[in-house]
Amino acid sequence: LESLMAENRVKDLQRLYGLLGRVNGLQPMKVAFTAYVKRAGVEMVTNEEREKEMVQDLLDFKGKLDLLLEEAFDGNEEL
């Protein structure tokens, strides 16, 4: 699941979200999404080699997450 998010595979995530939503199975997706956000964020903040680009990297990451939430997860802010 994390690789789908990292690779920005919106359509695949959209299908998975739809399928899991039908069987009340969104909790594992929520856990995976939260873990992905935390891991990627910590990775960006602790990368000393990209310290100068960190703010832009974080802003770009937030844009990517906003897009995933809106398009793949139907705007579900609880995810």
C-alpha cells in the first residue's frame, strides 16, 4: 500500500479505497496512510543533505497528500 502512495498511483488507490469501503475495511488503509505520512515526513526532516530544500520538499509532499486525499480517497479527511 505504501508503494502505491509513494508512486502516486491514484487510480489503484481509488479502486482499493472503494473496495475496502464496501466491507468496512478502511481502518488498515488509515493505518498505512498514517504510517506513510510519518515515515516520509521524518525522512525529509532528518535528511541533512537536502536541508536547504526541506521546506519546498515538505510543501510538495503536502500537495501530493492533498491530491491523494481528494482524488483517491474521495476527500475523506478521517483517513
